[in-house]
Amino acid sequence: MNPKSALLTTLGASAGVAGACGGGYLLMKEKTIGDRVSKSGLILIKSGNSKAWKLAFQHSKLSDTSLIEDLTKLDSSIKSNSTINLEKAQEALDKWCRDAINKELSESNISNYLQKVKSRCTTPPTSIGEKLNREGKAFTSHWGNKFAAIKGTTSTDNQLESDLKSQDTSIQVGISDSNSPADKYSSALQKWCESQLTTKIGGDNYEDIYTKVSSRCI
């Protein structure tokens, strides 16, 4: 082997060792649930950022079935969605996240905490559209079928007819009538759903609107 080839071989070997060490270092740096979440590109909320924690709680409470149970363990006054003190809830969520993000990357912790941390402890969505996107939910593409499925739910969704008529004032026949214009109602349903995407999380009527969107539009 000539001197030039020997030098290149030596440099290549050194680079390989350095690369391996660097890769190992990066792997070693990812030690906690928080490290894994940050590596995914999501941004963890900083402790004490009350505005962000409030929004994160409001985002999570309507779709995270174990949230209240987890927070109750930190503050026994947090018992149900209907009686929650928002300030106490956001403080408890901050505490829960601080503990969760520092848990080691064991198999059980990944199973029990990773997805929760991604949802609860990162910069929250600010609108219903962003929330649905974060949760991997999408509107139906078959509005006629969706309308047919929900038109009989007016006993539990008593604002359905008025909400849809507000999108098309030419609709005069009741939603439950045998000759109701299904095509117009279906089109109105799509318009209503799409008009709710910009509704701000935590804003007026947000919880009511999100509940309607979940049952009517997805």
C-alpha cells in the first residue's frame, strides 16, 4: 500500500470511529420520555407558562379519557370536567408533565406515558381544526351518508336542525319530515362543519362546538 492510500485508510477508519461514537452519544442523550418527545419535533411546554398550560388542559380534557383520573392523583379537588377549577387543573397538569417527561425510556414508561406526553405536555393546538389534525381525525367525505346517520339524533342534538338551516335559509322543511331535502341538508352540514374549524380552543362555546363537531362531522 502506498503512503497516500495508507493515509486515506487511516483517515477513513478514524472517521468511522468518530461517527460511531457520535451516533452512540446521540443515542445516549435520549434518556427520558421528554427527550423522545423533543426528538419527534414537538415542543414541550415550559413549567410555569400558565397560558400554555391552560390551553393544553382545555385541548386535552374533551378527548383524553384518563386525564382527570391522572390529575386527581395530584389534586383531589379535581374530580370531573363539570366542576373543575381551571387554575388548579393547569397547575396539576404542569406537575404531571414535569414528572412524566423525566421518566426513563423503559418499555413500560414508553407504553404508559409517551403518547400522553405528546398530547398533554407539548405546545397545544389553538383551534378545532388544529386539534383534529393533531388527533389524526378527519371530516367524512360522504356528507349524504353522514346526514342520514345523524338526522334522527335531534332528541340528543336539539340544535342540529337550526344549525343546518342557518347555513341555507332556503330550507323550509323540517329535518325529520319525510320529504325533507336531504341534498340541501347534506350540503348545509358540510358547510357548518367546515365553518367550525377556526373556532378557538378555550373560546366562547368551544366545548359545545367541539362536541357537536365530533358527532356530526367525523
